[in-house]
Amino acid sequence: MYMPETAEMIPAKTEEKINTLLDEIRDTVREVRDEVRDTVHEAQHTLHEVRDTVHEAQHTLHEVRDTVHEAQHTLHEARGLIKLLKPALFITMVFFLLPPGFGLWVFQNARNVYL
């Protein structure tokens, strides 16, 4: 670094070399500072993207949970309906297995019995 009190002791060529080296150091420091600033900016941008992605994933997870809950509720209702419909399904199957017209005969006779 240039020092006024010792300037007369440093040859001009050496002073020029020192100043050139100092300029190169300053340029290198600026370049490194700019690269660090750019890297930090990119890292911040990436962090924001990651946060957005995590937020979207959380939202999707909530939607999936709601859908699963609705499906469980629907399954529970379906099981209840199956329990109610089992006797009717059994009777219907029996009538399909019997000879044609037998069901009509049963209904006609049942009506006659109750009338």
C-alpha cells in the first residue's frame, strides 16, 4: 500500500507493481463479493420455491385426508345399507331360483290369506 512517508524509499517500478497487485486484489474481492451475492440470491429464490412446494404439498395432504375421511364415511354408510338389504337380496335370489311364476303364485296366495 502506498505510504507517503516511505514513498521516496520505494522505487517507482516496485510501487507500480504493488499498485497493480492491489488493483487485482480489489477486482478479485469484487468478483468474489458479486458471486457470493448472486449465490445468496439464488439460494433465497430456491428457498422460496421449496417453501411454496411444501405449502402445496401440505394443502394436497389436507385434501387427501378429507377425501379419505369422506370415503370412510361412505363405506360406513354402504355397510349399513348392505345390512339392511341382505334379507331383501336373499328373498329376491330365492324367487329367481324358483320356477317361473312361483313368486306370483306366492304373492297371490299370500294376498288371499291376509284378505
